[in-house]
Amino acid sequence: MIDDPPAGRGIYANRTLNVRSLRAIGYDMDYTLIHYRVDEWERAAFAHARRWLAGHGWPVDELEFDPGLYTLGLTFDLELGNLVKATRFGHVVRVQHGTRALEFEEQRSVYAETVIDLSEDRFEFMNTLFELSRAALWCQLVDIHDAGRLPGVVSYAALWREIDSALTSAHNDGMLKAEIVADPSRFVVPDPGLVETLRDQRVAGKQLLLITNSDWSYTRKMMGYAVDPYVDDGTWRDLFDIVIVSANKPGFFAGTPPIYRVVDEENSLLRPHSGDLEQGHVYFGGNARLVEQSLGHSAAQMLYVGDHLFGDVHVTKDTLRWRTALIAREIEPEVEAAATFADDEQTLVRLMGDKAELERRIARRRLTRRKQRSDRPSAAALQKEIDLLVADAAELDARIGPLAQASSELSNPTWGPLMRSGNDKSLFARQVERYADVYTSRVSNFGYETPYGYIRAARGSLPHDVVRP
């Protein structure tokens, strides 16, 4: 690969990662090694779930899927039936009830005393792109529930559970995956740089693992379709030392479930396995502790790469202390959009600085005016000066408004940038910051870094840092 990645294809570090020190790298498959066309995959999942709900007598024929209306990192409020975006501190900045966006005053009234705390059962977080179909169902079904058209559904939490059952059925009954396997070109986004990236890591002595929740039949077919065309001498199996399917993450990282070996790969026949894992074999289930034991590496020498913020990154970091990398494809267009907007962003920052200084001047003069007797000649002059400054501030606001609006709509016109909520980091960004050592938009981006180098974290900024021109 070329030395410098295009915009959006960089690897961004929260904590410096010494790639040379890594002995083994584990990869998730769906939305990690294989990226799907989100509109097609999630539309198919949405359609399967809608059929399931229709089979239970729900009035869902009019429901439609539009992936552009949603984004990663939003939170479902199961108590109030809302979809919200919050800052890293849990303060709500945008709210949608059903398909209706709440006005600012209504939003402030509803959430004046509420902080989004993901440890509470009331809130569910959109950790992965698989949640887009859920958000589409949720928002439209909240409207139907509010209209009294879902008899027997007594709360928004109960509605959530029914949606969850519908989507679980879509993913587990085999029909959705059969549809994808039957026409993979409709769903899969090819990545020619993936194989070279993995081979470079193997050349550098890294052991590569595939650890996926998908079953063996689906994994074998999809990896064959997405990877084999770019392997000149062999198949995708030659890239991985160990393959583990039906891993049941996050339980794979947090518990010690048993493991089985796939002894008949054509028919997915299993046999209980004991002892260390052996290179070249396919395993079913198991746990991360057995992987560590079999490879003989410490937690600091293991990196896991996945797209699910909770199941792939949070639990892995929190429980095992492995190094972690998050794949978030939406980072790519966000960085690209930010690069295009860079000149306007600088103008916006400058104007906001001017606004802050103007507001300070107005505040000081108002305080001085308050201290003076109203019958003094200087009081009238001071009031006139205040009026002129206020008019300047209004003119400045008129210039700031369009730029601030454009900035808030980068990546998604409804919810704005994935990693920002207003001027603050988003709640999604905070989770990434805490649990992902590095994050990037696709696995092949590691090809722009050598397997012997450092991926260094940038120096963090503080509110009191001196910003020099």
C-alpha cells in the first residue's frame, strides 16, 4: 500500500499501540473483515422482522426502511419511547419521539433532570450497524403504539422486547443468511487491500485468529466469496491460524463455555474438544481464556478487532485487558466531510471566538451600567454603547448560524457527526475513548501502518490549554 492513507482511512489512537509487540490478532467477521452494504443488509433484516411482526397480527405493512435517518451511537429510551443523542456526559442534545423530532424547549423539559446512564435498564445503546434496522422499527412502531393500534403492548419497554424478538428471529432462523449467501454481490462491499494487510501481519510473525458469532456454514461461504478472489495461492483459510465460529460473544470473552471442534466441515459436524487449540482447525464456541492458554501469550500481546462497541471491544478490554481496535465504517465519510468543511470550520471557530469576546464586553458594560445611577449622563451613553454591541452580536449570530447548522449536520443531517454532540464529544465517542485503544473504518487501513511500528495517540487537549496560531 501507499504510505499515506486517503482521508478517512487513518487509524486513530486513544492509547498508543505498539504493533510490533503484538503476538496475535483476532478478527470478527461481519462488518469487520467483511463489510456489507448497510442499506441492503439492514433492509433485508428489516423486511424479515416486519414479516415476523405481521405474522403476529401487527399492522406493519406501511413500515419503511431508510438507513439515512439513523446512525450509530444513539440511545433508545425504553421508558419514554424516544431515540436520543447525548454528549459524553450523558446530557441529551437531540430527541426524537417516534418519527417526530422534539423542539428544543420540549426536549429540555423532558430531560431536564435526566442523564443518560447506559448501566440503567431504561436505556439501550446502538453499538453496531446491525442496530439501524432496529431504530427504523422502533421509531415507526412507537407512532403506531401511541395511536393505540398495538393491543396488548402495555409499555415502550414491552414494544422493545417484541422488536428484539422479531430481529432475533430474522438473524437466527436462517432465512436472512440464506438470502445473503444466495446473492452475496448484492450485500458485500469488496476490499482488495484486506488480504495484503493480513499477509503483512503474518510475515511479521503475528498469529491471526478469526473469532465470529456466525455459524460455520455461513462463515465458510462468505469468507470464500469476499476473500478468496484476492488470494493468489490458496484460500482464506491459509490466512488464519485458528478459526472459531458461533463464539457467542460477549460470553466468549467473559465466561468459560465449552468448545467443540468442527470435524466434518461440509456438514458442520462437531466433536467435544479438550486441551489446547491446534493450528489449522475450526472450532465452535469456547472462550478467550482457552485462546490465551493455547497461544501462550499475555493479554498485552493480544489484539482483538471488531465492530461491536460492547460485544467486541468493551467486554474484551474490561474483562481480559486485551488491546482493542474498533471498526466503525461511518468514521470514513465523517472524516472526509470534516476535511471538506475544514475552511468553514476555521471560520466558525474564529467567529465563535469573536462572539465570546463581544459577549464579555456586553456583560462588563451591563455590570457597570447597573452600578451607576440612572440619572447620570454617562448612563445613557453606556446604554447606547450596549445597544450597539448587542446589534453587533446579532449580526455575528447571523453569520455563525448557517456555519453552525452545517457543522451539526456533517455525516447525518438528522443526528450530526458520529463522534460529536454539539461542541462536545458524543456518548459514542466516550465509549470508544474508554474501551478502544485504536479505531478505524476498515481492517485494510492497518496496511498503511507497518506491523513493526507504533500507532501513537495524539496529545489530549484540555480546556485550559493555550491555543497558539
